[in-house]
Amino acid sequence: MKPTKPAAEMTIAELAAYVDHSVLKPEFTPDEIRREVENGIRYGCRTVCVNPASVEIAAPLCDGTATGVCVVVDFPFGCSSTASKVTQTRIALEGGVQELDLVANYGWIRGGELKRVEEDIRAVVEPCHDAGVIVKVILETDALTRDQIRAAAEAAIAAGADFIKTSTGFYTGTNQHEATGAFDDMVALMMKAAAGRCRVKGSGAIRDREHFLRLIDAGIDRMGVGYRSTPVVLGVVEDGAGSADAGGY
């Protein structure tokens, strides 16, 4: 959705409402996860995005704050069985998450098995919506052609997805495009595919403030931003101890 004012004129709090602060490094220790969740809360991000094993750390920290918990399911490959995805989802819902990012099976997308993709997504969407939880479907656009992305978007929307999302940021195969992640043309393609029927989240390679602001002005609804890049895109000034300059809030 197009913002009501230019992104460059927004406050840090207004900008942070676009951010899912990503804390997804598999090598992170519990203390490192706790630190970055606390940073996401301090920045005022919409959510902190964590792996399933980190929900037990993130949920108590976010409780009572303006920052929700977003969990990834079947991340980053999307190739577990539907039953496994449903089980992961049930456990995440029991943990108290507010949002869930599901990786669509992009091997099935590439193979044209779109009805199967739709059914796989719907099996996760339905229990989430019953619990009032938002679902964002990751299409791993770096692995797909533009036609495959359009077709996958239709499947995700038919399954009831609240958002379609560009990428995991972890893809290491052969990129199908001139750039990776949430580059401007890809976000435009996703927004056109969504056509107002669901929202769009950009993720992957959002590392500088200019890019971040430009995507907001283009009408993006949410962005996944890596933990190192969040203060950069928000323009947060950190002191030597790593705390944000309160003047920005």
C-alpha cells in the first residue's frame, strides 16, 4: 500500500513498523538470540523473526511490547511433507506467535505442481487463521522465473495467504534474475501479482537505507531486514554500549 507521506519524512517508529527484524542465523547461541530480540524490541520493529527453537526465548521478551513474534516454518528449503509443516505450525501456535512465514515448496512450483502447492499452503493457513495468526508465504523468487513467480503467487493467494514474500535470503543455487532478494523490479512484480488481494513482504539484500526507503515509497507492506542492517535502514544511532539513541524514538 502506498504510504501517506514520503518514507524520508517518516519517524523511526513509523519506519520500524515495516520491519521484521530477522534473527535467523543457525549458529546463534541463546544469548545472541536474546540480545537481538531485545534489539528488535528496542528499535520498535513490527516483529522479530526467529527460528522455531527460538520462540521460547522471543515470546516472553516480546510479551507486553509493541513487537510481535514471527516464526519461520520449513525454513529455508520448504520441502518437508505437509504433515510436518502442520506439526511445526501447531507447535509454533502453542508457543504464542503472532505471525508465521512459510517457505513454499519451490521444487513443486518449478515442476508446475501448483495445486499441490496450494493445498500444502492451505494446510498451514487454516490453523493459523483459526488462531488469528498472519501467514506470509515465501516464494524463493531467486530460484524461479517470472512466470513461475506469478503462478506461485496465484496458488498462495488461493490458499489464503496474507502476504507473499520474495525470498529466504538463504538461497545458494543459480539465481534466475539480474539481482537477488527484494530488488526493485522483483518487488514490483510481486505487487502486480498480488493485485491488492494480499500484501507483499520484501526480503533478501535489504541492507541500505536508500533501498529501504525506496521500497516503502513504492508501496511495499513489510520487509525482512537482517539484524545487522536494521539500525542502518532505520537510521538508528548506537552508542558505544550498543543502545539506541533515544532521541530517534
